Amino acid sequence: MESINVFAPILIAFSLGTVIGYFGRQFFAKKQVESAEAKVNKIFTEAKDKAAEIVLEAKNKAVQVLEEAKAEETERNRQVARNEERVANKEDALDKKSGELEKQKESLQEKSKQIMGIKEEVEKIKVEQLEKLQKIADLDQERAKAIILERVEKQNQGDILKRIKQLETYGVDELNKRARDIIVQAIQKYSGANTAETTTSTVDIPSDEMKGRIIGREGRNIRTLEQLTGVEVIIDDTPETIIISGFDPIRRQVAKLSLEKLISDGRIHPARIEEVVEETKKDIINSVKEAGEVAAADLGVVGFDPKLVQLIGRLKYRTSYGQNVLLHSVEVARLSAAIAGEVGADVTIAKKAGLLHDIGKAVDHEIQGTHVEIGMNILKKFGISEEIITAMKSHHEDFPYESTEAIIIKVADAISASRPGARKDTLENYIKRLEELENIANSFEEVEKSYAIQAGREVRVFVTPEKIDDMGAMKLSRKIADQIEETLNYPGEIKVHVIRETRSVEYAR
């Protein structure tokens, strides 16, 4: 019992604590629920207020957009109305103008009818008057005119003859004076050098020891150079000088430049000579183009095809009676322009025709025909105007003069060719003979190329080895010699040297 009494207060206290704890937890839980509900209510209230504000703002924005759209629509309507008004005004103006034009047209048609009527009436009166005059005089119009002229001529025959003679004398004197003035002024405006081309070129060497190296062992170097260039290399006792002889200026220039390069390089042997000659030929082609461009630019001539300019440059290495054809063409162009300016002709046509009048000589050794005909075909091929072709084709009187510029080109060509020192007739004849000599050799099928050297006393003929054997080469030399004897007139004798050379080349790889 005592133990029970001891634990009783403890149990009571535990029970009371349990009850108090339970109700305490219930109280605090209730408080927490109330607090959470309050927070939720507050959040809901705030969200509701925020939603109301957004809705209100959206309504205000919609009202603003609607007002702006209405304002834009109103402005567009005003603009459309203005455009419609402007179009209507234009239509009214056009209708008004159309009506005025129609009235003017009707007025012009009426005036035209009136003029035609007046014209017909005048013609009718004229015919009637002529008929009346013929009836009165019993003569037609032509007969009456002839009778009047005849009577006037008889009555004033002495005065007419005297006047005609005075006019002829005065006219001839004035024309001669004017022609002399024009030619003198043209010559004064252009002053060219009086030089004639020769058939030799000289190469300076540093010492006479170089001559032996140029000749080479058993003459193989000089022989290779002569065969490749088609000229004759003359090495004599002239100190520190080698002479290159050949009638073709291009061949001489190739040989001269090649020899100068070889001397400067120091390596002189057949293989190197072949290499240098090929390089020099390419350089000559470039120099030909450059010469044409310089001539055209110097004259202020533009618009030519580059290939035509290159043909002009080829005239630098062409001579006519010893006169350089490019210099002659430039000179004729300047003289023609000066004369055309004095007489009131077309200066541009005269200048271009003067420059191109001898263009056929650039290829006349390759194409059959006169250089005038060849030149005309060349200019037509490159689209040169008919006025220029007409002006250049008559300078040798092969064609009739069809324009003032054609006569000017003829005069300028004669001035350039006939001035002292310009040309040498014997040189031209000599060159023609050498060209004919090469043409005879080249006419045979087996011949690859040929060169006339030794002033025409020797022709070197290179044949294609596959087309002919050694015996055939001997026979060919005889055939060429016979052809030369039958065709050409020449002093002394001409040596025909046929060369058949076979080369076999292979590469080790």
C-alpha cells in the first residue's frame, strides 16, 4: 500500500501533464492553422488586387490602341481622298490638253489643205503662162533659153574670152601659190631625219681574242650562228669589230642581239647559241609590238586592234628603197594630218590612212599580191572604216582618187619618199633580187628554209632530212641552180649550198 501511495502522485502528475500537453498542442496547432489561413487570405487578396490592376491596365492599353488605329485610319482616308482629288485634277488637265491638241490637229489639217490648194493653183498658173509664152514665141522653153544664151555669147564674146583668160591665169597662180604654202607649212611642221637603211650591222667586241671564241673549233660556232639566223658573219682585220651582213633587217637584228648576249655571257658553243637565238627571236617579237604601240601613241591614234598594232610594229624591220617603212609611215601620217588641217579635210582619217598606207609591206613577202591589195585586205579584216581604206588605196595610183584624203596621202607619200637621202633605188633592187633568190629555193617541196648571203653570191638551203637523202640533196642543188639560171639576171655566179642535217635526240631517265 505504501508503494501504491508513493506512485499515485506520480501517475496523477503524469496524467495531468499528458492532458495539459494534449490541449497545448491543440491550441498551438489551431493558432498555426489560423496564421496559415490568414497568410493565404492575404496572398489571395493581393493576387486579386493585382489581377484587377492588370485587367484595368489592359483595358486602358486596348482603348489607346483602338484610338491610335482610328486616328491612322482617319489619316489614310484623308490621304486617299487627297490622291483621288489629285488624280481627278490630272485627268481634267489631260482631257483639256487632249482637246487642245485635237483642235490644233484639225487646224493644221485645214491649213495643209489650203497650202496644197494654193500650190496646185500656182503650178496651174505656171503651166498656163509657159504655154502662152511658147504660143507667142512659137518656141519651147529649152529652145528659148538656148537662143538667149547664144545672143548674149555673140554680143559679149570678146569680153567673155578676156575674162575667162584672166580667171584662168589668176586661178592657176593662186592655186600654185596656195599649194606651195600648204606643202611648205606641212614640211615645216614635221622634221624627220634623212637616213637610209643599210644591209650590214656591226657588233663591238671587248678584244680581238673574242673573235677566235666566236669562230669556234673548226668554225662550228660561227657556222651555227649563220645557219640559225640566216646572215653572214664577217670577221676580218677590223679591230674589235664584227660585221653582220644580210638583206633582212629582222635576221640582222636577231644575229646582232644574239651575238651581243653571247659575248656578254661568255659561254659560246653551238647549244648555247641555239638557246640564245631562240630567246632573241622572242624578244624581237615583243619589240615589234612595242614599236607599233609607240608609233600609234606618238601620233595619238587609238582604237586599233592589238594584232594590227603588231603588224605596224613589223614595219620597223622592213625597208623600201633603203627607207625604214615604219619611220616613213609615221612621217606620211604627220604630213597628211598637217595638209588635211590646212585644206579643211578630215585630219583623223588622213592621219590613220597615212600610218596604214604601207601596212601590206609587213607581210608582202608572205602573201601574194601588191602591198596595196594586201593592205586593203588586212584593214578590212580588222574592221577599219571604209573612209580610211579609200584614202590609203590610191597612193600608188592603182585605184582612182575617191576623196580629198586620198589625194593628200598620195602627196604626203611623195614628199616623204622623194626628199634627199630618204631612199636608195639600187638597194631596193638588190634586196628584191635576194628575195627572189630565196623564193626560188623555197619553192621546192624538200626545202625547209633558205638564206641568201654573200651579197647574193651564195644561197644556203636547209632541207628536211626525212624527205630527201644525200643523193637527193645533190640533185636538188643542181635543180635550184638551173632554176636560178633560167629565172634571174645576175652578175658572176651564185653558189647553191644544200645542207641536210640529221639530229637524233633521246632522254635518259
